[in-house]
Amino acid sequence: MYDSDPHLLKVLDLTKQFMGFPRQLGQHTGGFVITQGKITDLCPIINARMEDRTNIEWNKDDIDTLGFLKIDVLALGMLTCIRKGFDLLKNHYQKTYTLATIPQDDPKVYEMISHADTIGVFQIESRAQQSMLPRLKPQNFYDLVIEAAIVRPGPIQGDMVHPYLRRRTGEESVEYPSKELEDILGRTLGVPLFQEQAMKIAIVAAGFNPAEADKLRRSMATFKLNGLVTQFEKKLIDGMTGRGYTEECARRIFRQLEGFGSYGFPESHAASFTLLVYVSCWMKCYYPDVFATALLNSQPMGFYQPAQIVIDARKHGVVVRPVDVNISSWDNTLEVENTAPLTIPFRGRLTTSHNSRTFGQLAVEERDRVVNSDRKDLVSRKRN
């Protein structure tokens, strides 16, 4: 019927062209493209919402095809928070730490994590992560690596979360179809959670060569988009059954790998993130005043508003004092309290009606010029 309607045929043709087209543009604030010459000579540039920030108009797959160098610099907010925390520890507690010297595998830190006391820390602060923590109960660094990776769309949609938890708690026995798969999946109790495991399974159990396995990895995020699922399904299942695996086992593994189409973590990525998870948890556990102050001074970031961070700090015994025009600075600060036991409360941030760092710093500079705390003089200076 519609074959004779040229207008409808045109609509259908245009609709097919839109299939798989991005629904909206997404900005990766930690993604940097590096070129030898001017990037404006190579691809179109658009202005971002933030002042002095620009984005390229092409997506990551476009520039990967063209061979552009792209670097993702992640966790900048938490790295800033940790650096400020280290500075506060040095200035107020005379303790010097780096990411490499924080005490490792502290039972008290893991106990705090297992109780989901993680407001403000890196990665495991969301509601979904907090609901998982008491069930997984991380006891060591690799447990945290799994925690960082398992609460992701890929493992959830690939039905990997519940089998892993049941096996971890002993409710379900851990069985491996072969010794070679046990070598690959042993640390994750027979459940593929990481992209590296998917590649190894494809090579060892299905006969993929390394180039094909890398293509599988690259296609994990675009299975449904490019329609490659059938191609890999047949190759993987045929390869596994040809090497003695049952078809049921091969299809189950493929369904799990297919879940990575909704994004699954590389193990190396998860491990790097976990270092910041542990360090932020350690700081929150032993120095909640330092952690809260550094976190507030690094806003905006994370899931929680400043008021929630302050409430959580008070629950951990931190004294929070109000803003004082005679004392406060632009940033929140720590103060020594002359009582026993020693506590170091933090002082609220001095803000202005303009709510900008420039005006806040000007207010502090003018305040410091005031003689004998003459507030009227300070007010008149601010108005001028």
C-alpha cells in the first residue's frame, strides 16, 4: 500500500537514517583531545555552557576512527578533595600522607564501608552502592574493586550481580565448566565482571584471535546499536561448543557478556578507582573533620548537597560552627578547640550576595583591613 506513496517512502527512508543516531549530545568533562596542530583545523568546535570551555562536535568513535589522541582524565573532583585533605592533615595534625602511604587494608575502614557509612566518599556513595555494601561486605582491596565494578548497568543487566552475591555468601556453589575458565573467573567466583575477562574467555574458550577479542571488547558498548550481537553470538557459541562446552553453558556466558553492551568496567579501571575509594574512606573514617572540610571546599561534586555533608559530619562528632564575618574565610577552615579531648571543628564558608569566589575573597581582604573589628567600616567598604 505504501509502496505507491512517495512522501511516505521518503519519511521511512529518513527514519531509517536516524536509527542508531545519538539522541542527545553528552559532554565528557574529563575527556581531552590532543593534536599536533590546531584542533579547529581538524574538526568543528562548539562552545560549552561553562565560560572558556569548548567541546568538539564529533563523538569518541569518530575521533578513534580518525586516529586522534584522546585521554580521559577521571576523578578530578575527588583528587582535588583528597589533595586538600592531605594539606589539612599536614597543617592541623602534622601528618604527611600521599596516595601511596595511606595505611592499607585497615579493618576499621572496611567495617565502616560494610555499614554503608559512605556519604561523600568516591564511587560507593550512591543509594545503589549503599544498598550493595552490607550484602557484599568488602574485607580487602579486591573486594572493593568488585564493588566498584558490579553496580553498573552491564553486570546488572547481564544477571551477574545475584549469582556473585549468592556464591560469595555460600548460598550457591561455585562451579567452573573447565579449568581454563576457572583460571579466568576464579577471583570473581565464576562470574565475568570485567572486560578483560570477556576477552580472555573469547580467546581461550571460543578460539577468537586477539584482534577478534579486541573487536569484541570495542563492540561491547555498541552491541545493540550496530547489530553485531548475532555475529558474535554465533562465533562464540560455535567456538565453545566446538571445544567441548555445552550449548547451554555457551549461551549463558554469551548472555552475560551481552550485558556489557550496557557498559561494564575494565578491571584496570576499577582498580584505579578503588584506590581513591579506599583513600577517601580512610580519611572519612579517621579524620571526618578533615574529610568534610576538604569535600565542602571541592564542591560541586558527588551526590550530596553541602547541607547533607554537614549533617553527616555532625553525626561523626564534628563540631560545625556558623559563619562569622570576623573569622571565616572563603573556604571552610579547621579550628583548634581548647577543650579535652582535642577536637578540631570547621568553620563555615564566608559567602556574599554575589556568591562568587571573587567577591568572597574581596570581602575577606576588606575585612582584614578593618581596624579593631569595626563592622560599620567593613559594611561601608563592601558597599563601595
